[in-house]
Amino acid sequence: MSYTSKQFEEGVVLLVDKPLGWTSFDVIRKLRHLIRIRKIGHAGTLDPLATGLLIVCTGKFTKRINQYMAQQKEYTGTITIGATTPTYDLESEPTNFIATDHITLEKVRSILPQFTGPIEQIPPAHSAIKVDGKRVYELARKGKEVKLEPRSVHIYSFEVLSLQDAQLQFRVVCSTGTYIRSLANDLGQALGCGAYLSSLRRTRIGEFDVSTAHTMESFAANFSVQS
């Protein structure tokens, strides 16, 4: 699979399956090196511990980034119940362990309606949101408490597919701006046992599906730039 330099400069939409441990900017930096173009960006950041669909635009398609970011997103993953973390995921160590033997799949599903539809969600303290010009995760790492206001988001569907050994397998379809980490934390609070996001994969953005995305290895091996 190849494109000419002119095609990249004019505009191409690339679908990437972001690897675990990579930042979204790591992907952009690698692709910029591979295709030798500066005008390139992505439509929606994924945390390093998340995998899945990243829409990458070059040339004139960078003007569509906000349009792509505004579309519905679908995620699958795992929520671990019976503990919490400061970051609401595995970027920090789990603490506050509580027994979960009394938590059943039926109980979990019974409270999901309160997390479906238009909801008010408080972003994680360890997030990239800016307060007074500073990222709140930088303030949180310094031990400074930051009060974040709730944000309106829309959860179109929230399914818990299974519960085994305190691991909830889930699927969520949501609006842009939704923090799945916060959803996991809020679910744990509602259950009374705590919870954190232990794995996350973005499977869809609007009409774009991760099943048609390329891995970074396939880009490096199969994509070439023709002069």
C-alpha cells in the first residue's frame, strides 16, 4: 500500500490501532517520520494504557479533525471492582480493597440506568484539563487539590457483559468528552465497593471501525511513500 508525497500533502485519512503503552503523540511522531510530512494530527486522544482506534489526518483532512472528534465513540474493556486508584485506572496503584463477594451481575446491571442517557460527569483529577493555564494532572501530582466542575456528556448505551473474579467486561457507546475512567469510578461508588478502569479499547468513532485499522507494525512494513 503506497501513497505519493503529494497525496499525503493534499490529505489522507489513516486509521491506526494504537498500541498499548504508546501516547497518541507517539503515533503521530512515528507516522510523521514514516511519511515525511509535517501537517498531520489525530482526532481524539487515547491514554497510554488504552488501545484501539485513532483517526489520523494529513493535509486538508486536518480541517476535519474536530468533526471526527465530535462523533459517537464506542469502547470495550474491563472495570475491576473492590478497590480504587487516584487516577481511576492503572496509572496508579490500587488501594482501599473491599470484598466483592456480595456483588452480582444482576446488581451491577440494576444500577446501569443511572449511568445511561444525559449525565453530569466530573473529570478525573489526573486529566489533561487545564485550570488557570495548568494541566490538572500536574497539580494533582504536586498534591494540590483541584475542584473540577461536572460536565454534561451522553451515554448512549452501557452494557456489562460479564462479571468474574471482580472483573466487569463492558461495552460503552458515548459522546465526545466522556471519561470512561470516571464512569468506572462512579460505578464503583454506586456499588459501594469502589472500582477502577483496568483495560480500555476504543472500537469505533462514528462510521470508522477498528477492524479496518492498521497496526503500527503494518504501517512500517507495508506503507511506502512514492515520489
